Amino acid sequence: MANTRSMDGGVSWMNTKNGGLVNLLTQFIVGTPLLGPDVMAIGLQDNGSRVRQGNTSIFNQVNPLCPTLQCLQTIS
């Protein structure tokens, strides 16, 4: 039973194998020369939209009240 996630037949479950796991379900990915060659936007299910500028692993949350590149909130 060492490889199972429930030690009591499914009454309770351990989530120790999910430590550090981050999942985001992508609905769309878009890039456009109008924003520049190093800008990419993604739309996420239940998590809004995020934009990446440049060669980085940081995607910034798009503020729906100000959806321009100048109004991004940093989310790493």
C-alpha cells in the first residue's frame, strides 16, 4: 500500500504527492505583432488572463478594469 494515496480504503486521502504542484487550465494562447514579438497572452479557466513580456517565466495578471500592458499586476 506504499504507492496508494489512501490508507483507509478511500475514506480519506493524502495529498503529499502534490506538494509544489501548480495547475492552470489554458483556454487560449495568443501572440500578435501588434503588441511586439516578445509578448504572449493566455486565457485561463477560472483564473483570468495573463500576459508575458520578454524572455521570462513570469506571467502578469491582466486587471479586467484596465486591460492594457501598463496595468499588469505581477504574479510569479
